[in-house]
Amino acid sequence: MATITVRQNGSYKVDGDDVKLVDWNGNEYQIAKRPFALCRCGASANKPFCDGTHSKIGFKAAEAATPAG
């Protein structure tokens, strides 16, 4: 099973051996290690992967998980 963790003001942490990451053309990315982090701020120089730039630019996320009503 895959788990995606939304980190506060940071990246998406993706964990699980059954995860495949593909681009919009269907090309698969080679993932060197697990877990891996995906960029959420849009400023990474290594998109779609996180390179820690969110910390340098002061990225602040608005969303948080809330119970469905």
C-alpha cells in the first residue's frame, strides 16, 4: 500500500513499494530510494521531486486534512 503524507509547509512524502510515478506522457520516473518527496511549492529545480527550496522561499501551505461533513 502507498502512503502520501502532506508535510506542513513542505513536500508530499510518498512511501510504499507499490508506487509508480509517471509524467503526462506516460513515461515512468526511476525512483532511486523510498520514501521520496514530491515538490508542492513549485520552486524546486528538480521537479517533480522536492529539493528543499520550500524552506528557502518561505512556502506556506493553506490546506490541511479535515473530516468530511
